Amino acid sequence: MKYLVLLIALSVSGVALADGGMDILQKRCVSCHDLSGPAAQSVQELWQRKGPDLFYAGSKYNAEWLEKWLVKPRRIRPAGHHSIQHIKPGDKRDMIDATTLRPHMALSPSDAEEVTEALMKLKATAEMMGTTVFKGGSISTSFGEMVFDKFNGCMACHEIEPGFGGLSGPEVYTAAKRYQADYLVSFITNPQAWNPKTPMPNKHVSAPNIQKIVQYLQALARENRDEKK
Amino acid sequence: MRKNKLFLTLFVSLLMLSSAAWPDDAEDNYKNYCWQCHGMTGDGMGLNVQDMSVQPRDHTSAKAMGGRSDADLFKVIKEGGLAIDKSVLMPPWRDSLSDDEIHDLVKYLRKLCQCS
């Protein structure tokens, strides 16, 4: 009998925990993040979304990283979620208008745990994921940089270390910490399956080179370049 | 009869809303995809240029743009820089833009450079 009561209590608290995370998301996050999909179908609609879509968060993020980030958020996209909304003309080139950037709210450790648990239940569809997965393996950062930058030009929009690379896209030196490897393979293979209006082009990188790029992102993450900022 | 027409219009509109991504106008597409490298004014001095090995083309320059045919511009937007023996940094946008949207962008580029 005691065990039955304990089991019921645990089940109830488990449900409460899961509901708590979704409750927080609905109350505090939904004004900037889409939790139910689909992705924006026009660029105007895209620009109205202030933060990344979360309706497939459980197929995208690494839970451990996500929970830590929610407690201590830091900027991942140097020019904000939509760079076009945070730039101004400069003397030599367009510059980031830092006055328009807002910090992401920080959650308490317990809220972050609940929110992460709720987010990890939001999964992408099979159409979004596609059929390709990460096959493992490793690569040196020097060879990886050749594939990433010289062969495919990805550094045009992404920083490979703090202060080096393009500014319109998210930094990639922490990408493998943030994202699941299968998501990275899938997104690079077909970005428009995830977000039809993303400014990330489908560069039709060969399947073997996509594996090498994800290996490179993992090698970059192991160097902890974000901690040397 | 008028009621039926109204319902039909609403039905078609709903179908359109639930279909694949909508076409966008050239100005919005230029802003969404091209600003990041070619710049807010199209002068080739976008946010990303600082560490680029090849500078993006100045779309406001009649000299830089005048030598390119509409067919070349269409091809480079659709298939990327390598398709016309130019830089890999210019990506192919065929998965983001329809042919009609690319034709509209070519017209938009002609307005920016004020050239043909």
C-alpha cells in the first residue's frame, strides 16, 4: 500500500513537473517563440518571430546545454535573431546596431529544468528530419576548416571563433554543444525543410562533406573557443 | 449565389494559407537573403564582408552590373557563384526562391544599378 501511494505521488509530481515546464513556456516564452508550428511561410511572417521556433526543440537541442543556457543565456547570433533588424549603415560596411539587441531572460535552475524537460518532448516530423544521420568519426580542425570555408564558403555568414567570420548567422564554434548531431546533418542537408524562409541557403553540400562539417563542428566545440572569449 | 461565391473565395483562401511557403516580393527577398552580404543599400558592403576572401558585388554600380546579362544574373542567383565561374561564397538560392521570385529579383537588381 505504501509503495502504491509513493508510486501515485511520484506519477503526480512527474506530471506536475512536465506541465510546469509547458506552463512556463506558454506564459513567458510564447510571445517570442512558436511552440506549435508550422514554420513561417513568408519572410514578413518570419521577421515577426522574435526568437527561434521551438516546436521541434526536442529534435534540435542538446538538453544539457539547453538547461545551462536558460539559466545563464548569452548571445549566439552576433546580430540578433534576424540580422536585418539589428544593423545600421557604417563607414566601411553595415554594422551591428547594439542598441536594438535585447538580452534573453534568465530562468531559475528549477524553471530551466522544467522548461528543458517540456521542450525535449517537442519533436520534429519525419519530413523535417529526412533520412540522413550523423555517422560518427572525427576530423582535424584544419582539414575541417577547408571543407567548411574553402570548399563551401560557410564562414561568410558564421563565426568559427569569437571575432572571426560572418555575423549574420549563429556562431558555429558552439554549434555542436548546442545541437544534436543528427539535427545538424539534417539542417545542412535541407534547411528549407525546417524553415522555408531561413536565410541559410541549401548549398547542396555532398553527403560525405556534410558528415565532415559536423565532425568539424564537434572538433570546434571540443576546443571551447567560447570560454576563451 | 453571392453567398456561394463568398464561401468559395474563403475556401480557396484557406487552402492557400495551408499550402507551401508563399512567394515574397523582390524587396523582401532582397532584404532577407541578400542584405547580409550585399548590404542594406546593395553597395556590396554588408554585415558579413569583414572576413570574406572575395568581396560581394556592388549592386548599385552600373559598371559592375552592366556587364552581366539578365540570364547570367538569374543563373547566379539560382545556381550560385560557381555556376558562372565566380566565388563559392555566393550560394545557390534555388531552394529558397522560385523561378518567378528570381526573375523579380533580377528586375530589382536592374533598378538598383539603374542599368540594363
